[in-house]
Amino acid sequence: MKIIMLGAPGAGKGTQAAQIAEKFGIPHISTGDIFRANLKQGTPLGLKAKEYMDKGLLVPDDLTCDLVVDRIAQPDAANGYVLDGFPRTIPQAEALTKALDARGEKIDFAIDVEVPDENIVNRMGGRRACSKCGATYHIVFNPTKVEGVCDACGGELILRDDDKPETVQKRLGVYHDQTQPLIDYYMAAGVLREVDGTQEIGKVFEDITAILS
Ligand code: AP5
Ligand code: MG
């Protein structure tokens, strides 16, 4: 099953994608996580991506598309994957469609997690991310068992650099301009499904599971 997660920054794409990946035994491929892992290792890609991420801007398509096209060709993605944070622009969606067409494949579902902007800003301040494995939590809505320590790997929890309120506002603007048009793109392709992302995390996952099953 090949799934795309759509939705604003903070809508819960990563939270839901991790659960989908686990339930269906497919890889969770997050471009944001790939850029952050590269930055942690100090690779040229990571350092370049940081210039854009810290400003709340999108990393250029030429740095992003090949990376994902290569990643989905890996053996662990043979039975499908859940893409989180890609595509994010029409050219990225077209590059993905082209790569899939060349292999006679297509996306099965594009799931749009809908959350209004006013809810997003409140959520981001409480988000904590694991510095080691990237798992995402929330101090109120999805707390760890031990404060400040990742449930999955024991890593230290940190605030993401781009979660400052002014950067979140910028990311929301970029989302509306460049990413929201993908909703029409995947609707036209007949694979768009919408879920109410303002519900609690478990309920959102139930709705997604019902769509996928
Ligand atoms: P990326 O890492 O993809 O960030 P994003 O899209 O801005 O989305 P987030 O990860 O912030 O939010 P999310 O929807 O995953 O929400 P989460 O589950 O964490 O990208 C970062 C940057 O990298 C971009 O700005 C860009 O610069 C660059 N980039 C990445 N991909 C790119 C691409 N394809 N092209 C170009 N540039 C790219 O949830 C948020 C919080 O809310 C958490 O604390 C969570 O616990 C909580 N929460 C989740 N669900 C609920 C719920 N139902 N109720 C209450 N709280 C909830
Ligand atoms: Mg995310």
C-alpha cells in the first residue's frame, strides 16, 4: 500500500504515519526526518536543508525529489510505504507520479489530515521530539512515560528549531501557498481521503484505519 500524508505543519502527519507504518509493516518515510538526520550527521545535504528549514521555507525541489525517488526504490519499500511531508509542491507531486508511472505503479491513498491554523499554533509549542530516533510527543496530548525521555529509545527530548511561533506562522503561509494545491491534485487522481485531525490521536488513527482497511 502506497500512502501519502497531506496536512499543515503540526496537523499530525508524523504521529499518524508512524502508527500506520507499524500496523501495516511498511516504512515511514519523512523528508523532514531525513533532513534532520542529515543535519545531525553534518552532511552537505543537512547543512543546506537547514538554511531553508530554520526560516520556515521549503528545501528546493531538486534536493528533495531524487532523494525520495531513490528511497522508495529500496527493497524495504517493495510492498509500499507511507510518505510524510512529501510531496509538498506540485513539481514534487509530478516527479513522484512520473517515477511511479515508469514502474507501472500508483499512489493508493492521499490522506489529508485537516486541522485549522488556530489549533496548530497551540500544538507546536507543546511538541517534543526525540534527539536520537525522531519520535514525536506532546507535553499534554501525547506525553512520554518519563518526562523528557523517549519511550521508544530512551533518547533525550528536545524542541525543534523550527517550532518557534514566528517560524510556525511562516510554515503555515508556505503550506497554504505551495502545498494545499496538492489536495486538488490528488482529488483529481481519485485517491484523496480527508480525516478530521482535531480529534484525539487515537480517534484520528481509527478513521485512517477504516479508510485503509
Ligand atoms: P516536516 O518535518 O515535514 O514538518 P511539517 O510538515 O512542518 O510538519 P510537522 O512535522 O511539523 O508536523 P506533523 O504534521 O508531522 O505533526 P506531528 O505529528 O509532529 O518538515 C520540516 C521542514 O523540512 C519544512 O518546513 C521544510 O523546510 C523541510 N521539508 C520537509 N519535507 C520537504 C519537502 N518535501 N520539500 C521541501 N522541504 C521539505 O504533530 C504535531 C504535534 O501535535 C505533536 O506534538 C503531536 O504529539 C501533537 N498531535 C498530533 N496529533 C494530535 C491530535 N490529534 N491531537 C492533539 N495533539 C496532536
Ligand atoms: Mg512531522
